[in-house]
Amino acid sequence: MPLRAFFAGRELLAPLMSDEEWLNLKAQRPKVRLCCCDSTGYLRTSKLGTKHFVHGKDRIFDTPRPKGARILGSISRTYLYFAAIKE
């Protein structure tokens, strides 16, 4: 599950976006361009509240992708950790 995408010439890092910014963008229902594979995608929030992007239906995977709340949480914490160090 991608955490990084492009929209309107701007790079988006889902875990680093404020809740307000995320909800405002999500309300527009934009199609974003995913960095991992250059396909279209959209915004989603997991049951645990993790912000991330999802591949659109135009993307076909050759191999299965890992899923799960533990993976989402781990990736989110990693991004937040490195973002805090960067500042």
C-alpha cells in the first residue's frame, strides 16, 4: 500500500499530512499518481486511522502484496520517526 503520491504537481506523503488537509483533499475525490508504479490511485484511511493511497482498478499486480494493520502501522511510525529527525 503506497504512502507517497503526486497530485497537482505536488508530492504527497500520506502519514505526514494533517488530518484537516487529508480530509479536504479526500473530499475532492482526486485521482492521484502513485510513485511506486506510476498508476492512478485514490486516498483511503484504514480502520485504525492510517492514511494511505490505494491503487486504482487500472493497476494489475503480478505478485500478491502484503496487507494488514500491523504493516500499515509499522510503515506509518517509520515515516513519522524519520520526519521528526529531519526537522
